[in-house]
Amino acid sequence: MNLQIERTEFLGWRDAYRLRLGEVAMVIVTEVGPRILSLSVAGGPNLLFVDRETVGQGQGDAAWHIYGGHRVWVAPETEDTYAPDNERCEVEVSEEGLTAIAPAAPRTGLQKRLTVTANEGRLVVEQGVCNLGGALYPGAVWSLTCVEPNGVIAFPWGREGSWDLKKIVYWGRWMGHSTDVASRQWQPGADLFQVVPTGEEGKVGTGSPEGWVALCREDATFVKSYRRVPGARYADEGCSLQVYTCDRFIEMETLGPLTIFYPGEEVVHREVWTVTPQVIDPADGAALRGLLAGSMER
């Protein structure tokens, strides 16, 4: 199945690209970002959250904007995390896919890259962070996808094997935010941990050796999978998978291992996106795992 790419406009941004893979459509805005700001399947609605207050704006601004959609950050969360991504990206389109590269952040010299290709009917979203500065920079590639708070988030929170150990981390307080650990939006199950949005702010995470997180809606299922590196160190108490909730959106987040960004070198974190109009019960771990069968990141 070939990936079709065409230049387009999107909600006022003139520099954008529409990618199609079978029933799945994606829009990448490159006037800022880069940002994936639309993801749909079978002609359905956009699964991603878009901040309507900043659509078509932001180019050249000095402030960071939420925008929405999918973005690339560097963990752990610090002041550097919020470096503005408001400049036009360099874009390369080939038979394999699309690559968008942002200018390097002035203070850190970190340059973000987003590449989207296709593999066996799935979208492969590769994020790279290259250190163009002269100093070492510790951190990890952080992949965040803002989705509409419509549906249920599900992810495995134990390890595979005869010793079934569960782990969940709650962000009690951080940077002026907080989590109510007793909230009914947190639904720990025997197999999967579910997040049922209530409009409350909060954040949870886990190590997730299986490496996937799903959005289960009444009209579609969207799963992000990634490869957790055994033995590697991860930020935030070892949480390579994190979910943030608020009244406007939910963030499905995955992280690469903690590392050192050496000058002149790029660190890469890859996700595989599986999107289908198939409706799957968020408690049905077997069905969700079956959907991921054969994924390169499983």
C-alpha cells in the first residue's frame, strides 16, 4: 500500500501536507512545528485535538503555543521544553514519505525532525532530535499526541510473564498542576489500565514493557506502539508511557530512553500508528493486541 502525499492548506496555515494510506488520512502542518494536526479514518472526524484559538497563527511568534495535534519534545519537562516551535520547517517529500525539520532552538541548539513513512498498512512516525550546539545535553525524545477527549484510553500496566507485577505512577503535583489519585477517571483493570475522561486535570504513567497505548472510540480505534529498550533508564520514575488529561484534550505520550545528546548527533524515537474504523472495547486486551500483530514496534 503506497503513501500518497499532496501539498495543501489547513485551517489557515498555507504550508501543510495531506498524507493518505488506504482509509487513513493525516495532515502535517510545516508552517510551524512540525505538527501532525489531523488524523482520520474512513472519512470520519479528526481524532486529534486542535486549539481553535491559534489556528493559522503563530508563525514567527516568540511564545510557545499549544496548537494541539502531535509534537516532539525533549524530556524531562523543564523550561527548555517550551521552546517555541513557530518557524517554517524544511520539508523533503520522497516516494517513501515526508520529512519536516524545524530550525534549531536558539538556547539549546536542539533541532527537531519528524518523518512519516508507511509499513505494512501502518503509519511510521519517527521523531529525531539533533544537537547542533556545542555542549552536551541530557534528556530523552518525547512524543506527545493530543487527541479529543472522546473515548477511552487503554494501556497495559504490567509485565508479561508468570510474575504479573503492576505499576502506575501518579503525578501528584508538578509545575503548578496536580492529580486527584482518587478520581474516577483512573480505572485500573486486571489486564489494562483505562483512562475514562471526566474533564479533570491529571497525569499517570507506567513502564509498559509491551509498549503501546490505545484510544478506543465509538467510531474508531487509534493505537500508538513503540519499542521500550530493556534495561534502559527512562524519565519520571521509569515511565516510558504517560497520559495527561484536562478539560480540552488527552495526551497520549511515549518516551525514548534517557541519554546524552552529543553535539552533531541525532537521537531517534519511533512510533507505529495503527488507525482503524473497527470499534474495540477498551477492556479487550486480546483484540487490541491482535490489532498490533505484526507491527515492527511490537
